[in-house]
Amino acid sequence: MPMLSDKQKLMRRLQQSSFALTEANLYLDSHPTCKDGLKYYSQHKKEHDELMAQYTEKYGPIRAEQTDTEKEWSWAVTPFPWERGES
């Protein structure tokens, strides 16, 4: 198995965190007052936000709403995530 780059490792962690959040979301849809479920979601939401901030800072936004809109709509004038080279 080839070695993963730092970018790939961070993306994997972000994907794992996103999966955990989605699963917790689905669980909480049917168990909205479960304290353990709420705690789990909160922990993973914090981790997800931190990982997303790290990724965006190092490699650029991966979603349009993460772009800086002070001067221009930079999402449309910079390479899209899949066009930025190494995965």
C-alpha cells in the first residue's frame, strides 16, 4: 500500500469525522434526548470543525461556503479541490 501524503491523511481524518457526525445525526433523529448521543455528536462536531479549519488553511476550501467573500467570489476563480493536484 502506498504511503499517504499529509494532505491525504488529513482528508481521511476529515472523512471519518464526517461519517461519525452523519451517523450521530441519524441516531439523534430518533433519540433526540439521549445524553450520550448528544455528547458524542458534540465531541465529533468539535473535532470535525477543527479538522475542516486545518484542511482549509493548508489546502484551501473544499466547500463553496468556506471561501473568502470580502473582495470576490474566489470559489469560482481558484482551482476546485479536485483540480489542486495531489489528492
